[in-house]
Amino acid sequence: MAARDDSVIRGSLIACLIFLVLSLALNFFLYQWGSTSSQTADAAKGQLSTARGELQTMQSQATMMKFMLGVGNLTEAQIEQLSTSTGGDPDMDTIEQQFVRNMSYFGEEVDKQNQNYPALPEFLVNAIRSRNVQYSQAREEATTIRTQADAEVDLARKAQSQAESDKDKANKKLEEEQSKFAEDRETMQLASAENHDTLLRTSQELNIARKRLKTNMADFEKRENTLLSTINTQLIELQKLRSDNFESTQGQIVYVVRDGNVVNINLGSADNLHAGVTFGVIDADETRLQDAKVKATIQVTKVLGQHRAEARVVARPEIRYPIIDGDQIYSPFWAPGRRVKIALGWNIDLDDDARPDTDAVASMVRAAGAEVAAIMNPDGSSEGKLDSSVRFLVLGESPEGAEEADSADVIAISKLKTQAKELGVTVIPAWKLQAYLRTIDDSLTTPLGSAVRGRDFAPEASDAAGSIPNSLPGFFKDVDERQQQGNNILAP
């Protein structure tokens, strides 16, 4: 039994070994077949890829050929690759390079998409035609230029011939001028020698004249200094004479009539006196007129002769200071034989209403017998002329708060004062002129008719000589007041 079991086992093992060997052989054959099949498939894939690459290359070449023949379009990149393409096909590379060279005949004005072999002949034909036209035009221009050149050459030859003729004439003239120049040079040398001698003499005379001039200049400077000193002295004296402190009178009372209401004075037509001139009356015993008290004011009413005139009293004296024969008279607005000239500034404001009263003051000055020589404007111009013949320059006062005043007006007034000082003209404020002129006011005139006033007609004196009443009538009560007002007005 044991032997039988061993044989069964050995038979099983042998069968297993046979099966194993057969399996190995089958696997080997299957592996060989699979390896062969794989190689065959890889070879087929490679052939297919190669065929596809060749097909694409041929399609690309066909597209290129069509573009070269004018069929289809290429991209800008494909066109740029034509000149640098190396596809591996020598024939195609040669064709592409030849195409690039041929297409270079097109100008830059032709788009690269339109550059192909069918369009090239038409372009070349048109270019040839254009060149033929240009050549024809150039030939015609050349003919014209040649004709002009021939004409210019003829003119140049004629000009050359004329120039040669002129050259001969110029050479002859040059020889003549050289000969003349030599003669003139000799003459000039002689004249130069004479001029040198003359220059020496003139230089000596000039030195003598310079010394004489220096001496004369020194004398003139001394004389100028003397004259300047005299002018300054005279200017000071002129300013004193023209100041508002009057140091001389113009006339005197020669006769008193009508109880002192009317007087006669020793001035008349020969002294250029006219009605309306106002005088201040000063006592005959006064010696310093600038300190004298004005005791009355008279106004000329009628010119009676060459040195005789009648005047009425417009500001009466005090009882104790009556007007008598021999009393002296003066007026700041009148001078014998001539009219007093007064210049007015633009800034005169008498009533403080911020409006100029220059025209009104001018009328008052003319009524007083003086002449308005000039009315000055702030811009430096004037109506009239400010010169040394003007006695007064009347200016208004600066407004309150001078620091706030118009700087242009301040500068103009300063310049005007400087000009007046240089001319010897006295500058006075407007209020002082107003004080001089106030006696011309209507309150000091004598109205008649229905406007008559009793105080303007003093009572006639009594026949009793040497008696003075102790009590006066009512119409004399305002005499002192009017006298005081007149004194205050005319006092310098």
C-alpha cells in the first residue's frame, strides 16, 4: 500500500512538472508574440507620424506656392519666415529665397499681401511706363537746360569780352590814378608839414587861451558867488517887502467931509486907482506901520482926478479916534501905478463844507481891486502864471488829521510852496485873506430904497464947536462894535 501511494505521488509530481514546463513554454511563446506585435505597432505609428509630417509639409509648401501664384493669403509671421525658412527641402528653400528676391522689386508702397508673381509683371510694366514718362520729361528738361546753358555761355563769353575790355580801361585808369596819387602824396606831404607847423602854433595859442580862460573862469566864479549872494539878499528883502506885515502906506486922507462919513484921498487915475478899492486908515502919528492899529476902513466910491478920489467909511472909527486930515491909508490889494497880483490854490475852503471856494474868493479879490494872476491846480498846471510879480499865494489849510490827508495833495502843496519861495512870493493861509476881504461883504455896504438901514446914516453934527455930547443917540451904539470888527479883520 505504501509503494502504491509513492507511485501516485510521483506520478502527480511528474504531471505537475510537465504542466509547469508547458506553462512556461506557453508564457514564453506569448511574450515573444507580444514583443513582436508591439514593435510592429510602434513602427506603424512612426510611419504614420512621418506620413502626417510629410503631408503637413506638402500642404504648407502648397499654400506657399499658391500665395506665390496669387491665390490665398499668408499671415505676417508666415511672410516673414519666407526669407529665413529652412524646411529641409533644398528645392523649396531655393524657390522661397528666389521669391523673396523677386518680390523686392515691389516698392514699399505695395502691401506684402499683394506681392506675388502674377502682380509683378503689371507692377514692372507700370514702373517702366512711369520711368519712360520721367525719362521723357528729364530729356525735355535736359534739352531746355542745354539751351539755357548755351545762352548763358554766350552771355558769359560776351561778359568776359566786356570784362577784358573794362580791365584794359581800368588798368589804364589805374596807371593814371597811381600817377595822380604820387603827385597828391607829394602835395599832401608838403601840406602835412605846413599843418604840423600850424598845429604847433595853434597848440601854443590854445594853451595861452586855456590859461586865459582859467583866469576868466576864476573871475566869473567870484562874480557868480557875489551875484548869488546879492540875489539871496535881494530875495530876503523882497520877501520882507511882500510879507503881510506892510511897512509902507500908499496915500493919505486930504479932506474929511460929511462928519467923517466921506473922505478925500490923494490917489487917483494917475495911480491906476478905481472904485471899489478898500483901504485901512492909520493915524498920521504912527511910525511903525506893522504895529499900527487900523482905526477905520474906507472904500473908494469915485475917482475925481489924477491924484484925488472920494471914499466912504465902511468901518467907522471909535469916537476918540476920529478920521482926520493927514491920516495914512494902505491896502494889501492895491499898489500905486499897478495892480496887485494874487495867486490862489485849489484847496481853499472857507465854510468847511468839503467843497472848494476858489471861484468865490477870486471874485472877492477882484472886487477888492486886485488881480487874480493864477489859479493853481493839484496836477501842477495852472490857469494863469505864477511868477515873481505875484504878491501873495493863498493856500487852504490841511484837513484835520493831516496824516490821513491825500499824499498827492500834500506833495503838490509842498512843491507849490517851494516854487513860491524861489520866486519870492509870500504864502498866506486862506483865513487871513478872508479877514482882509471881509470888508467887501454886503453887511458893510449901504443899501438904498426899501432896504435902507438907519444905522448907515449918522446924524449931522451940531453947529456948536468944540462940544462933544455926553450921551449918544441909539444909532451910534453899534459904532464901537463895528470898529472892533474892522480892527480884528484887517489886523495883520
